[in-house]
Amino acid sequence: MNQVVQIPTDPADAAGKVNLLDFDRQGLRDFFTQIGEKPYRAEQVMKWIYHHLESDFAKMTDVGKALRAKLDATCYVGPPKTLFDKAAADGTHKWLLGMDGGNAIEAVYIPEPTRGTLCVSSQVGCGLNCQFCSTATQGFNRNLSTAEVIGQMWVAAKYLGNITHQNRRITNVVMMGMGEPLLNFDNVVKAMSLMRDDLGFGLASKRVTLSTAGLVPMIDKLSEAIDVSLAVSLHAANDELRTELVPLNKRYPIAELTEACLRWIARKPRTSITFEYTLMKGVNDQPEHARQLIRFMRKLPTCKVNLIPFNPFPGTRFERSDADTIRAFQTQLLNAGILTMLRRTRGDDIDAACGQLKGQVLDRTRRQAEFLKRLDQGAVHAG
């Protein structure tokens, strides 16, 4: 049974103050102009927020006292509240972050010898219904605000001691957490601009990646809005199977997705799209599935495949492919000249692996109730 943590209302928010995490650089400059301040003051404050991870205006020592008092009276720096955090044996770290009304989301940090990747959520739950994803079983409540998206990085950076341009613990960000980022386009783009901004977290474009299930019109819009990397959750290279696994494929089938990817590459010729392919036992891991994927990838020769062993969760009907099958699938792609990586499973002992993020979602759809009903029926049948 899901336990719902009661999250108190932030007193600053209740008082009608403005959360400065909701603004990108231009938005913050415009806001400072509106309150009668010089726009460059916004950039001073922005450096304190993102470079020093400071939320107390009184400690922003190069900002005038009068402005600090004005900000304290009208604004706040409000990242999500940490309900709990948990570390895995392999160093992966997960935070459960409180939203309004009992909702919560998850963010995950994955350390590697040469980099540290933060996986960030974009929605409370998910508006899509991909069959192999734990988040999908939770249903959907709402989109996250810009402050709630960038606030995940702020919380993680503060915890890790990340200092922009100095001790950079977070070197990469992937919008691959809970939710479909392109269904929350404006807030996600603003948050990613803060990740990239030199006065924000200062990450290069290739180090910020958005993963989508394939919203074709929004892929085109994204290519025009911001310079980031693109990943596409593919999971099958034939329409019948992909529609079963990723129902969005019925609206935007593989041919349309391919054309959108070709347009992306034409606009950004020095970039490469990563296609994510979760391997599930007996579902999409056979030699014929590899051949279908090879044919698909030959239309996009500069792109690459990221193979992901399926990460189980309670109630799922899918199983992880065995190690020999995974190796054979990868070898088949490599022998065909397809650049193929195998993602190492991280954080599965704390349910922080790819496809396992759940949080707490007060579902506005019937999806969570239907999943729990099937889960209960399965337990009865097993008994």
C-alpha cells in the first residue's frame, strides 16, 4: 500500500512571495526591473543562488542592504523539500522531494570515475503510459514548475558540495526522471537554460540531455528553442511492438519519428541522437528485433544506441533479458557498424535504476488504481 507523506505548505509561498528559482536569466532581469532595480542586480543574485547555492538574502554580501531587505520581504529561494534521501551500495543517491498536496517526486545522482550524472524529473507521475515503466503505474497529477525542475539540481548540488566552475560534482544532467519532459515544454526549457547558463550551473550543451518518448512536433520545437542533447526512448523498431510498449507510437509512428530525428540532425549537424532501447526477456531482445533496429539505425547513421537491461519493479509482467542474450544483441548491432553502448544498471537496490522512479503521485487518472487492482488480483492468484 502506498503511504502518502503530508507535506506542509511553505510559509514563504503561503505569504505570496515570488520564488526566484522560477526565473531564467532574462526572466530574473525583467523581474528586477519590475521591482524598480537595475537588471544587473539580478545577475549578482543569480550567482549567489547557483554558484554559492545560497538561499538566505542576508548572506549575499555584495548586494546592498536595501535590496536584500526588499528581496527578503517579497521573494524567496525555494527548492523542493527533501522528505528523505537514500544511498545505494554503488554510490548512487536518490532524493524523495515533496511537492504540494502530498505529491512527491524522485531525483537520482549517479557517480562515475570521470563524471557525475543527475537524473531529473519533469512531472508528478507521467502523462504517458509506457508499459514497462514503474512511473507510468503511478498515473499523473501535474507538470512541475521551473523552480521544481531546477530545484532538484539545486538540492543535489547543495548536498554534494557542487561548486560551479570549481568542484563540479554534477557534470551531466539527463531529463529522464519521472514524466515526459516535452509535455512540460516551457518550464523544462527554462530549467535547462539555467543548467546551461554561466550564471547558473554552467553546463555545456552536450552535457544536458532531454529524453522523450517521441512527441514529434515538440522535438521540432525543442531544436529551435535551446541547444541541448536529445535522447529518444525507442524500445522497438517495428510499429506494432512499439505501440504496445510505448502507446504514443500510435499517434507518432516510427516513420514520423524518423523524419523528426532527421530534421533535428539537419539543424544540429554536429550532434548525435541517442536511442534508448530497454531489453525485455522474450519481448524485444531476439535476433529479428536486432535486425529491425539495425535497419532503423541505418537511416540515422550518425546516431547511437544505448541498450538498457530492464529493471524490474513489483507487479510488472516484464523480465530482464539474460546476460548472454544482452551480449548477443549488442554484438549483432556492433557487427553491423552501429555504435552501441550497454548501460550498467545502477542503484537498483534503492529502486533508483532507469524505469524504477515512482515518488508519490495523487493520481488524476485511473491508471494507478487499475494497476493496484491488478497487483492485488495477482497476489490473490499467487496465494
